[in-house]
Amino acid sequence: MRVTFPVVGMVGGGQLARMTHEAGIPLGVRFKLLSDTPQDSAAQVIADVTVGDYRDLDTLRAFARGCDVVTFDHEHVPTEHLHALEADGIAVRPGPEALVHAQDKGVMRAKLDAIGVPCPRHRIVRDPDDVAAFAAEGSGFPVVLKTVRGGYDGKGVWVVSSPAEAADPFRAGVPVLAEEKVDFVRELAANVVRSPHGQAVAYPVVESIQVDGVCDTVIAPAPGLADELSAQAQQLALTIAKELGVVGHLAVELFETRDGRVLVNELAMRPHNSGHWTQDGAVTSQFANHLRAVLDLPLGDPRPRQPWTVMVNVLGGDFPDMYSAYLHCMARDPALKIHMYGKDVKPGRKVGHVTTYGDDLPEVRERARHAADYLRGTIQE
Amino acid sequence: MRVTFPVVGMVGGGQLARMTHEAGIPLGVRFKLLSDTPQDSAAQVIADVTVGDYRDLDTLRAFARGCDVVTFDHEHVPTEHLHALEADGIAVRPGPEALVHAQDKGVMRAKLDAIGVPCPRHRIVRDPDDVAAFAAEGSGFPVVLKTVRGGYDGKGVWVVSSPAEAADPFRAGVPVLAEEKVDFVRELAANVVRSPHGQAVAYPVVESIQVDGVCDTVIAPAPGLADELSAQAQQLALTIAKELGVVGHLAVELFETRDGRVLVNELAMRPHNSGHWTQDGAVTSQFANHLRAVLDLPLGDPRPRQPWTVMVNVLGGDFPDMYSAYLHCMARDPALKIHMYGKDVKPGRKVGHVTTYGDDLPEVRERARHAADYLRGTIQE
């Protein structure tokens, strides 16, 4: 007799979809992908792939009809399309009412203010003169400017020191959000997962180290983080997940300020780079828990399996043949976990990550750093 | 610039191919599957699937031409076809010279005798009278009879108590091997992986508990196994891998005798049910290490991540909708690891397995037992 497992539809063919599929294989669920091209990272490893444009509502509708639930590799699907799918009776998780907070930074800031979540000082600004006014209202320049939609990995973000530098963000015709430049000690991320039933789990709060606006290293748990600040960060993320009606994985990127507070920087409603460590480091990975959440299954144990886990992203460099670098990396460190995305190497592009774990943080960190640098080709031994 | 990752061709679409693909996604290697049907377990989750008959040499050759290395989900590919592929210049791993020992129990016993590996008393028998003679040469009936090719999971194996019962095995026209019925305490398995370079790793020796000739439970490591016997079993497996020229994963199924010896029961040259625990319980899974071996990459750390890991197979029962059983199982045990194969439920068929791990063996074992029984439908709470 046929086992009746649900069909999960994933919109977007990037590495998050690829790794969610990997996590879904043991669950036995059926996985359908809507991908821009047949060469996308996830399309290379999934049996049931529709090639099409998620911005086209007819394409999206036809794809969703074959699915029990639709979820996302990215936040770029137009909010109105998501409402249309819901009107068609499709389970969209996270739903548009939640997802809009990860799509539109203006909406996100307004909502976080309303529910009392601490954020950097901010407001929507109209033009460079208004930026100057925003600076004057607080502690002056520099000011951070963000287009409210469309940014990621440092794109759509400007740090400006004068009104004269503030012209660029307004050129796209998208509303611009001004934020104080927070004097932070470091960046943290609180990852939580929430199901339609309202069950939620919180992963340990991690430290996230950015280089040139792109995540470079994640250390789980964040070293030396005070217990009360850790609990506060987890509680903030759980509150946001509940108040915004998030279903699935929610990453809350945070600033730890010099005066011992946490402020919300960004939200992502999908598996997130700051949670990749969970694949090898936690009892249940963020990808498995995201799937369990969107399927309204009981969530898995988010606890770490060892004292320290470190993830370092592998960016493309000048060295195209990363596979040949496996020999050295695997021979040097038999416990190294390599995760490649099947993407062409382009300078600065995230093409994979490595994870290490163990009892001694400096050693665990050195192993991951070495492997990522060797794969990228910035070191030769 | 394009990353040049190798293409692995997997012959056979069963759950071992499915789980090898799962382990291959992080490696970034390309995976091609030759499957009997588009519905096979592995075909459901792999992008590049050729549907065809591995017994047809032209089909096999056409499939292999697109691969850098060909490996197997099962041992049923005719040995002469494998020689033909090698003559075509294809890397076949394990190669036919090795694989024949897992295909033909007569060849296997002769070779193990020649290299001094302890086996049950055995010889090829011609007919029921010869079975009586074999019994008389040793300690009498019962005697175990096996067709030298084609058996698995208890099929092709008979335990007979008299010459009158010994007629069936000879009907297939395949040579029949007689073996003494070993007075064993329990069954063990020694899993090792070997690369073309000759590097090898040994997993902890496990206890394997069979029910009706089918593997039911695997406990890693084998509880209370004497250190010297454990080392002897690992050494036997490493010796067999080397002497037979195995590339990839080798499972050596063993009897632990009442008088404190280990005797080789069966060999399998592929990831094996007795190694499924490594997915969640070891630093590197048998599937990842099999791939690394056939690609001649350095092997991964085979060590366990915690004191005890228990795997229990999920067999099909009268209860077809295993998915609905997830609710109870996941809510009861958030750390439970479920692995389903996407197969239709048929009574007695292996359709998945569950894995648990921890510090307390009785508790770890109870959790896995409960989940497997609940999924099968033999318990309701």
C-alpha cells in the first residue's frame, strides 16, 4: 500500500534549498523545486524540478498546485503573489503576513517598535537633507542607509558620513531607511524555529563574524556571552517569531552593544548562514527543523552535540578547482565537514562552507579557518 | 570558472543509493543513477536518473560512459559485465576481482580459507546425499545450505535437519554451499572502508540482532565485547579488504562463538545495514566514506560521537500510513532520527530505520525500539 507522504514545494534553487532537500531525504517527504535554471545549486540534486520565474504568478500558481505546502529559499517572492497563493488555498509557510517583515525593512522596524523589541534608532528618510536631519536628531554621522527591499549580503546598504554621500540610496526609487551606526562589540544571531501549532525551539545564540559585509565565521555558542544576554536574545527571537506569526526558521541578527544590550539588526525567515553549524553541530539541523515546522510536525532537539562548533564560509577566489584541494584538507583533518554548493567559482561568491567541532575552541577554529582558506586558494599549505 | 567535480555513477536505485546521494550532496560531486524504475527509492531524490536494466551490457556501458567512477547499491551486476566496463577503461569500484567475493559465496569461502580467515566448516555439496556426508564429517545435522549466488536477507538460505529436507536448495541449478550451523552467542559486524591508495579505516565493531533472518537492531559498539575480540574482528575485516582488493565499504558479518572466537558469516561490498548507525552516530558516515573511497579521497574519521548508538529497522506492517505516526514519535522523542526510504509499505519489507544515541544503553535502545514499533504499527502508544 502506498505511503502518503506530503509534497513540499521549495521556491528558489540556491544552496538553502539544496541543503533543505538533503535534510528532507531521511524524512521521506516528496520535494519539488521551482528553480530559475536547471543548473541552480539545488536543481543539480533534486529529482522534481520546475524551471521557471517565481515573479510570474501563473508559474508560481501552477507549481504550487502540486504541493501540500510551499516554502522558500529566499525572500524575493512578491508579497502579493503569496497572498494570491493563500487565496488559492495553498499552505504558504512562512505566510505573507509574516514574510513581509523579512522582505521590507521599513515594515520590520515598525513592527519591532510596536512589540517593544530593541532596535537601532531608525526612521524612513526622504532625501539627503532628511538624512542630515536624522543624524542631527541623534549622535550625528555616520548613518546607515538601507533600501527597504532587495538587499542582501551587504548589498543595498550604505554607511554615509555626510549628506553629500547620501545620494546613491535614493536613486533606486525604493524607500530608504536610516539607522544609527551602532557601536557594537560584535554581531550575534539567535536562531529559532516555530511551527503552526505554536511550538518553538531556540538554538544556542552564536557569534557571527562579517568580513566586507559578508558572513565569514560563525561560532556556536557565542564565546563568553553572558547567560542573561543569551537568554534575552533567545527570548527576543521567540517573541518576534510569535508576534510576527513566523512558521519555519527565523534568524535574528543582533548587535551586542558596548553597554551590554542586544539590538535587532536583520531578520531572515528561512534557514540562514548563521545556522549552518547545526548540520554537524546540533542534534537537529536548522534545515530539518525548518521542514518539520512547515509540515507542522513536532520540532527536533536544537541542542549542540559538543562544546564548540565553528563554521567558516568558503568564498570563491582565483583558484577554480576546489575539488583538488579536498586531498589536502581531508588528509590534514579527517573530521572536517565540507559542504559545497555545486556553484561556479566567482571571486567573493559563497560556494560552500566548512564545519568543525570539538572541545577546544582555538583548535576547532584554526581547523575551519585553514580548510576554508585552503579551499579558496589563499594559502597553499 | 567552472568547478570540475567528478561524476559518480551509482548502479541500483535502492535505499543505499538514496542515502549515498544524501551523503554526496555536501561533497559537491555529481551523482548519476541507473535505476530499474523511476519510482525506486533513490530515483525519487536524484536529479540525473537513467531508467534501465543493469543486466543489459549496452545499457550499463552507455550509463558508465558519462561517469568518472561507477559503484553499486547491490551485488547483482553480472561479474562479466564489470570486466567489460573495466576493459572499456571505466573505474569500477569495487572492481570485479573484489566484488565476486560478495557475489559468490563459494568463491568467497575458498578465498577466505586461502588467506587464513576463520570461517564455519563448509564445502560445496552436490545433492542431498552429499549433504548427509557433509553432516557426518562434522557434528551432524542441522546443516546450513546456501545457494552460492542470489541470496539476501535470509533468502537463498536453508537450515536443514535431514537429507530429506535438503532437496529445495538444489532446484535452482545453482551450486550449493553447505556450512556447519555455528553455535554462536551473537552476531557481530566489522565495517571497514578502503581506498585505491590502500588507506583504510575501521568502524567500531557492532552487534547485529536478526529476527527471522532479517537485521532488526544494531548496537554500536557491541556491548561487552572483549577488547581483544573487537581488535581481532577489525583486523580480520581490514585483512579481507586488503587481500581481496576491496575499494569502498566492506561489511564483514561475524558469528561470536560460545568458545570466544569470531567466524566470518557473510561479506558485503557496499554500505550495509549494520553501518546505518554511522549516519547519526559517527563523525563520518559509511555512505560518505564509501564515496570518499571510490573517489580515492582521504577517508573520514570513523569514530563514534557518543558512547552508544542504536539503529532499529522499520519493517512494513499492516499500517500503511507511517507519516501520520511521525507526530507521536517526534513529540515523544525530539532527538529521534528517522530515515525513511520512500518505499511502498509491504509486510516485512525494510522501508526505513530509526537511530538514537546517548550515554545510557537501555534508554537509547528503548527509544529506538519504541519508534520502530510505533512506525510499523505494532504498538499504539
